[in-house]
Amino acid sequence: MAAATEVWLSLPPESVEHLPDSLTYRYWNGEEEFPADPADCAFYVVPYYLGAEVAVRPLARMTGVRVVQTLTAGIDHIASAIPRLPTGTRVCNARGVHDASTAELALALTLGALRDLPGWVRAQDRGEWLTGFRPALADRTVLIVGYGAVGEAVERRLLPFEVAAVHRVARSARTAPLGPVRPLSEIDGLLPLADVVIVTTPLTEETRGLVDAGFLARMKDGALLVNVGRGPVVDTRALLAETGTPASAPGADDGVPGRLRAALDVTDPEPLPKDHPLWRSPGVLITPHVGGPSSAFAPRARRLVGEQLRRWAAGEELLNTVAVA
């Protein structure tokens, strides 16, 4: 087997500045043909936005891999392959790459849902001047569930909107730069206080189905749930029970609003089938998992990959190690 210097990059090597000359680079972004023998790959940068099947396809043959670097904050799309990786292989995520972009979308979804931008757009399509009062973000209480890098980025963008309060929840209690973070065990007492609940948590066995019927029942009447984390964190059936009776067809106004509203960048299932009732549920705004892919992605991804490879070539500690096989 070749020396442990071969890198599979899902970014064009020429686009990443200051790549160490001591390494050999192969460009692979999910194509059917592999660029070389996967057994020779020591550092694998997983293709972005191409799904789990593509991401894990070469891993079974990467018998010499030492580092798997995702370009996503979550690693659930490669989690099934981690137990079969060579012992000691480090799995690193892309913490910091998507924080700003995902936080922007969280704010856009929150504002769009509160101010009923979808309703205004539909009225525009009809040529109808449909005025009226809608809820503001100002003076509202917001609960951020899964308070990590993305959660902090969301809060920093919330504060200029003059929210009344921001509560933070993570797996365990700690003190963050913007204030105390409460443990997940205390969420029951916080949910009834929140006008807006923003979910930014990754998908783990602990968070799968976290937003279930009991969670939703504790939210106050008229509250808004925003999910920019992962779809399976929310129980779709339970959410549908709280957001009302779906309309008979997309765009129809015969749906019956429920107790809660939702704005979702991620869903379960995903992609959401065309005939799924969530599309037609009153008060639900959906975007197709686009929190990460924006103009901010490429330059930040290139910086992270370049820094990781510099560190690896120099024998330094890698950033963002989230699992070791």
C-alpha cells in the first residue's frame, strides 16, 4: 500500500490555497469512477450535498484511511460506516463552515413565518392587496434547542431584533459568551415561556424524536417551531397533529389552522414526497434543506480543509474531531 500521504478531495485541489506539497491529491466528488485505489486514501474529504449513499460508497474500501473530514456540521450521513473504519481513524466535522449561513436561514424562516411572507406572496400571485396585522419578532421570547456554534450564531443575529429574551438549551449546562446554557433536562419548564422555538441540534440517538407530542404539547398556543437541525429530530406525525388539517391541495385555503406553526428547513422524510400532507399543512413554511448551501460555503470549506491538511501534514492536532473509530 502507498505511504499515508494520499488525500481524496471533494473540492478541486487548485481551489484550496497552501496545500502541503508533501501530500498527493485526488479529486473525487461522487463520480461513478474512483480516481485511484481507495485503499491508498489516508485523508478523505467527503463530498458535500450528495447524500449518504455517495458519502459512504468508498469507505468500505478505504482500508488505510486515517482521517474522514465531512463538509457538514452533522455526521449522521456517514455514521453507519464509522464502526467499520480502521481503528483510530478520526472523523472531523465542519463546525464553523455553516454557522453563518444556517443562522441566516433560521432568521429568515422565523421572520417569514411570523410576518406571513408566504401569505403575502400568494396574495401577490392573485393581485390582491391583502393588508393586516401579523406577529413581530420584537418583544418575543426565543428558545434555542441544541445550543452549539450554530445556536450561538442564531442568537447573535436575533439580538438586534429586540427580542425580549433568549433561552439556551444543550445536552449539558455551561456558560456561553452570551449567557448561561441550561441542560436538556430543564427544557420542560422553558417550552411554555417561548414564542419561538428554534431547533439547531444535530441528529443523535439522544435527539432523534426529541420534538415529540409531549414536547409540542408544552409549547404555548400560537408558538412557532423552527427546525434548521435535522428532520428526524421532529416527530412529523406529532407536528401534523398540532399544525392543523391539511388543505385539499397545495395553495388551497381550505386547511384548518392548528395550535402551532412551523418553519422547517429539514423534514422527515427527506426529500419530502410531493403528496405529503406537511406541504399542505396550514401555517407551515418549508425550505428544501438549504441552510448550508449558500455563497458562504465554498470559501469557508476551502479554509477549513486547507487548515486541516496543514495540521495533518505537520503532525498537529486536528480541528473538530467528533468521533474516533
